[in-house]
Amino acid sequence: MADEEPVDQKKYLEEGYKSQCVKQLRSYEACVKRIRGDESGHKHCTGQYFDYWSCIDKCVAPTLFSKLK
């Protein structure tokens, strides 16, 4: 048991909660589509990307912390 590599539960839990953050995902995807042709490199979708992952983290946190030792 001591030789086993610990498994990151967060990545498995994230898959189950992605459906609760569809609004943020659609916003990110719309931004990516909107800036696709930007040649200058000044446009980005960082805010929408972080909004999406923040939503997932917020949903995952209660379940994740209850499973940690």
C-alpha cells in the first residue's frame, strides 16, 4: 500500500461537474471563435477561461475535500 502512487481525485471529479458550467464554457468558446482571426496577438480569452475553471473548482471543492485524508 505504501508503494502505490497517489491518484489525483480532482481530475476525475471535474468530468462530472463540467455539465454544471455550460454557461461559462459557451462564453469561452464564443470568445475563442470571435478572436480566431486575430493576427496581432493582443486579443485573448483569459477571463472566460478562468471563469469556466473557477466554476468547476467551486463545484468540485465540497466533494473533493470530503474525500481527502
